[in-house]
Amino acid sequence: MRTELIFILVMLFYVSCSPVKIAVEHQNWKSPEEYEVKGRQGILIKQKLSFGEYKTNSVKRSWTKGRDNFAGWAWGQTGYEDYATIIGMRYAERKQALNFALSDAVGNESSVFCINRAAAKDFVIGANPTSKLNMLLEIQGARNRSENIYITRIYLKDERDPYEMMIDNIAVQMDSKTWTGVVAQSREKFYTIHPVYKTIGKNEKVYTMIAGSIGFEIRNSSGIPVAAISMVDNGKVYFNTSDKNERFLMANIASALLLQEVTDI
């Protein structure tokens, strides 16, 4: 609660100094494409998110136990139902889960499953200590520590293995200048996630926040930024890649991060 209060106070300060725009200063940012987000602050019943050519179906928050509730948006990937049964149901029943499908103008589709405010200790699965979830916990230093982790699993229609993402919300705000997150399909195929704690103010002057963050930058395995997400107001998404498949993955990550802000807590 103390962490969340600090974050709220910091956000109120920066919003009061509006307009607020995230500063992406990496040398490899060229001319990023910027898209306004629609639907983030809308009515949660049948909520739909969109930006650029990307749009979700109606976002479902929580669900009841049963095979049929997962049909139609996971395409039957191996391991999905086990994952949902072992981990997801506990949080779904507490209304701490959401799922949505995303599509674009060229036929890409995905299904995304998210769990909000999870405890790190719940994801150290004894029967599978080398699972991707455990790997992400180990890389991010969240094992047995954080009580506010956001878990996302992204199923791309034409790929066998999903991408998984873990966001330690406590570290994002308390350790924004040093924390690094990961979204990975394997140890070889991954992206890193970095909190954005700099803003652009009047006269294009860059300011460094005293604490907290207001967005995320996503970099590929070579350290080059490919996307960024502003969490201020309705949100904005920035692309720094022309690869259609990579952009679609980034759109999924951005959507999951933007929707977390209005998940029941």
C-alpha cells in the first residue's frame, strides 16, 4: 500500500505539470511512430482497446472454471490448460485475471492471458523448477520477494510456444532506474523491458522523475529499442521497428501493460 501511495503522489505531481510526455532518449530511437490509445479509460464491460491498426476484442476480466471458458482463443497450445488450472484459476476467482484477443490489418491474431497482483512465491512450481516462469523470476530477482507481479502469456497464432512476461510492479516504481524486466519465448528469443522515468516538458526540456515511472521501453536482445508505452492518461504506443511480426508482438505487450492499469486491485 505504501508503494502504491508513493506512486500515486508522484503521478499526481507530474500530471499537474501537464502536458506530460515520456522521453525516449536511446541513441537508436530514430523517428518513432506514435499512436494514441483508445478505449483504455472506457467502460470495463465489453471494453475494447485500439491504437493504429491494432485492436482487441472485448476484454474479459475473470472467468469461471471449465474447459469451455478457454476454448476459442488459445488454439489448444500444449500446456495451456495445465497453466490455467494450476496457476490461473486461483487468481481468476479473485477477479485478478483478464484475457483478450488482438488482431491487425494484415491478418495477425493472438490470444493473451494475464494475472494481476500475483505473489512471486506462487510461481515457483515444484514439479517444473526449470519452467519459463521460474526462469523469468530468477532473471528479474523477484523470486520469493514481490507480492505484486503481473504475469502475461501471449499466444501468437502461427507460433508453437507462447511469449511470457513478468512485471514486478513494486520494483518498477521503487527501483525504476535499475530494474529490468523480460518478455521471452525462450532463453535465446527475448526482449527486455525498462521503466521510463524521464519526461519531456515545456520547451522540449527533459526532466528526470525523483521516483517512479510513467511508461516502459522495450528493447530487443541486442539492446536496440523497438517500442515504448506511455501510461499517462489514455496512453500512447511508440514503434521503432518496421518488421510487421515484431510490431504485432509489441502491440500485444503494450496492450497487456495498458490494460493492467484498470484491472481490479
